[in-house]
Amino acid sequence: MKTSHIAAIALLTTLFSATAGNASALGLSNTSADFGTQATAQTASRTIVIDAGTKYVRVENGETVQFAVNGQTFAFTFNTVVGETSFELSRIAPEGLAVPQVRVFVLPNPLYQG
């Protein structure tokens, strides 16, 4: 009886470890890599100014956008796994940059639709 409990615990531990390791692939992590990558300002197709009145922004999957926030800028290339998603802008902002509560809506790119 003890052997079956030990085997079950070992199996659960293995499954948990595998799932935790694949959290990013499953979209469960909390990193900006889930939404794309940091980019340079020169590659941005447009600039979105974020101020106190900004509640949300819309971008297209595959688009590179520069954000201007409180006198600082950063650029990001959106590359999400799903067609349309939304998240807080603070999740992709560089560390140390105070970003107001702004929701980013990533719309499907028409070039990739069948």
C-alpha cells in the first residue's frame, strides 16, 4: 500500500514540475515575452502617448509601437499566440517605469487571417 502512495506522489511531483516548466508555453507566466518583445524606437510604426486620461490602447498583432509615458518612451513589438488578447500595459513596460492603469488590446493582424 505504501508503495502505491509513494508512486502516486512521485507521479504528481513529476507532472507538477513539467507543468511549471511549461507555464510560459501555456500562457500562464507573467512576463512580457508572452506578448512580444522589447524593440527599438526606430522600428516603431507609430507612437502612442499615454496620459492620465488614457484607459486603453489598441494595437495589431505583429505591430511595433512606441509608447510615451511621463516623458519616457519604450517600444514593443506585439507577437501574441492568440488572435486577440488584452492585458495591462505595465506588464510590458520596462522595469522602473511607472505606467498608469491602461489596458492593451491586441487585435488580430489581417495579414495572418485566412
